[in-house]
Amino acid sequence: MKLLLDTHIWLWSLLEPDRLSENGRQTLRRAETELYLSPISIWELTILASKGRVVLTCEVEEWVDESLSRVPITEIPLTIQAALEANRLKLPHHDPADRFIVATAKTFELTLATADTRILNARLCALLPNA
């Protein structure tokens, strides 16, 4: 399975693994699961850390480097196609990060791991719910 991690799933997997469902934890651990992360998630992390909503033990840049070296994860690029797809999405909210992440999953035909009920209910791409 090719799995794009929504920002919160990526962060939970590293900082609060108990928040992941048993199915989610098992899927992330499977050797055949390919993990992908959007640069939008890094951008979201910087915002969350600056607001104190995510507390890290070091600077964001250092934390990102360390976390990416611990878990085999591939950076998925932002593309023109994903940007155009983000504009076409019929999401019930206008969060730009969610738009880019969902559009990236659609563009690259990845399954999106998320707990976001708005994304899950919209069913705009292949999904792995954290349930």
C-alpha cells in the first residue's frame, strides 16, 4: 500500500502513537507499506510549533531531520497538477493544507491516512481512516 500521511497521523505516529488505531499502527509498520509525506505537513508543523500546539524537544528543523532519519518516508513533491486539483476539490472547508494533501493523494493515486472526519466524509480519494 502506498500511504500518504496526513499531518496529524505523521505527528501522532512519532509523538503520540497511542492516538493511532490498531489498524493504523499495523499498516504503518508493515514492510510492504510505502510511506509518503507532503512538504505541506512540514509547513503545518512549523505553524503548530510556533503556536505552541505541538511541543518539540528541539528546534523544528532539527526535529524534522531526526524524525525523517528514523522512519523510512518519502517526500512527495508539490506539483502543478496537485495545485490545480486542490482548486477543484469539493471539501466542506477551505483549509489550504487539507486541500493540498488530498489533491496530492489524488494526483499520485495514494491512500490518505487521516482521522479528519471532514476529509473522510468527503471521500475524494482513497482513504485509510484512523478508526
